[in-house]
Amino acid sequence: MHILVIPSWYPTAEDPAGGSFFAEQARALANSGHTVSVTALFGDSPDGRTRVDVRRDGRLTEYAIHYRPVRFHLTYLRILAAFRKLFSTAFREDRPDIIHVHSFRAVRYARALRRLYGIPFVVTEHVTWFERGLLGEKDLREITADYTAADAVVAVSTGLREQIRPYCGGKEIHVIPNLVSERFFTGGLHAPAGERFGFVSVGMLDRKKGFDILLRAFAALLAEKPALTLTICGDGEERAALEALTDELGLRNAVAFTGALSREEVAAVLRKNQAFVLPSRTETFGVVYVEAMACGLPIVMTKTNAWEMLALPETGLAVEIEDVPALTDAMARIVDRYGEYDAERIAALCRESFSEKAVTDRLTALYERVLER
């Protein structure tokens, strides 16, 4: 099957983590035997001309479409012209069988390509914007038209499914989670607890991820259990404020900020610690939780959209959002009952539901179902 993937954002050299789960899913689909073409859109053309850079790797081809945004609907027409050129050249002998759009912002191109070439499309939603109330009435009307037009709609969690349900015109919404890259399964399980017990957290350092909540909960826990450390991986707009809060709370000797890390570096840090914690204020899924689980770590999370899929009795705990005392208690329970969490069992449960094979098998079944109609 030839799958055309249209992501709403995609990794760049400057931001390799942005949209990394789109790129990893595309790679996994190619590894499973499909032909996969990714068309990623970048509004960064310096001279106003639209150009397409191509990168091929086995069954995966990435087309980076660089354009300059212009007024009104002209940007859409420029991008659509780039798609039409691809169909007359690169896809002339091997036209895609199905289009997979990631997030609503790129659906307009899939709708146009279906009109032009008769190719059905699936849309997977990922964004937190519905939960955060960031969409106006005009946006929601357009989203409703897009979701209703799709041949299938997917949400990455049960919670997000319920948030987008009002905009799908009664259409069935499939829940297929993001996958965890195989690199997190293949490097072994995390280190056992030694003299010090290490918590690790990974994410963009912004308000959504709740690192300020984490630091306050960790300070309370450290007062009771001084042999603890916390490693925070990531960078972002709140880093300076979070480091200042770390000093204010007297945590400088127990908390380390690593800055932005590569995927391989994240995996290495996960394996050096004993438990993962991230008290997000909002989350549609949270790839970092399953990455930690793939390394065998128990997790502590908040009751955002995916917590019932992730925080099972065997894998960890979930607490209410912005509840510092509850987070402190949950982290203490992980430390006190650490022997009850079997690293091999956590990794096995993660592989069953979130591995590349588990997710690509479900996507393939959905594609086949759409194509049979």
C-alpha cells in the first residue's frame, strides 16, 4: 500500500522533537512493508519561490515543501500547486492509495487531493486546543466540515475522542495511540534503585507540562526522603523561571536540568533512573510516558486525556491535575512500593499496546477498511 502522509508540523534541524511522533510513525509504516511518502510543509522560503527538497530512505520518502506565506487564500493555492506537481511527477507511476493527515490544519489539502484524484483520507487528531478552548466558532465550523468529510477519524486517546466527538457529525471515531520508537525497547531496562532513587521527567518547559507543580511536590517529598534526585530533560520558555523556583525551594543539589536532548539521549537518561513523572495540565496522549514504560519505568501522571490507557495498576499512578499534595503522595508511593513494579512487565504491556508493530497493525487494518468501501 502507498500511504501519503500530510503532517501539520514536522521535525526540523532547529526543532528535531517537533512532530517527531509523526516522523516515527511514518518510518514504522515503511518498516512494516508499506510505501510511505511524507509531504511536510514549511513556510520558510527566503526568496518567495516554492521548492521541494526530497530525502529517500528505503520505502520512506520525505518531501519538504518550502513556501512563503502570502495573503488570503494564495498560500493554499501555492501549496496545492506543489502537491499537483508531485502527482504529475513523483507520483505519476505510483499514485498513493490513501492519505493520512495528522491534525486538522492540513485536512484542506487532503480534501482537495481527494476531489482531484479520488484518494480517500484519514485524519488523526493530536492537539490540546479543544481542551484548552483555543478554537473560535469559525474554526470549529471548519473543523466540523473537515472531520465530516474524512473517510475515517482517529483520536490518539479516549479523552480526546470525547472532546472532538461534537464535531464529527456522528461519525465513528477510532482510538489509535501514538507509538513508541523501537529504540526505547532495544537498549535494556532501567537501572535498579541504588543509594539514591532517581525520578526523571521529559518535556517542553512550558506551563502546559506542569513542571512548577512537579518542583513543589518534589520539594515536599525530599523533606521526607532526602535520598532522591530529579532530572528534568527539555528546554523551553519557562526554563529560567523553573531554575529560579528550584533555587527558591532549595533543590539545587537534588534537581538537574539537562536541556534539550536527542531521542537517543532521552532513552539513556530514562534508563539511568527509576521512575518517570510528568504532571501535565493538559495532554492528548503523552509519548514520553510510553517511552519511559518501554524502558520499564513506573510512571506518575495526571488525569489528562490518556491516563486510563497508561496508568494501569501494573504501570503507575495518576492524580488530579494541579494537586501538589496528591502528586507528592503518589511519588512517595512509587518509592515505598518500588518492588511491586516489575520492569519487564511494564515494558511488555507497553509493547503490546504502543510498539511500532501494535500501532502499525491497527493503522493498516483501518486503511484496508477504508479502501474496501
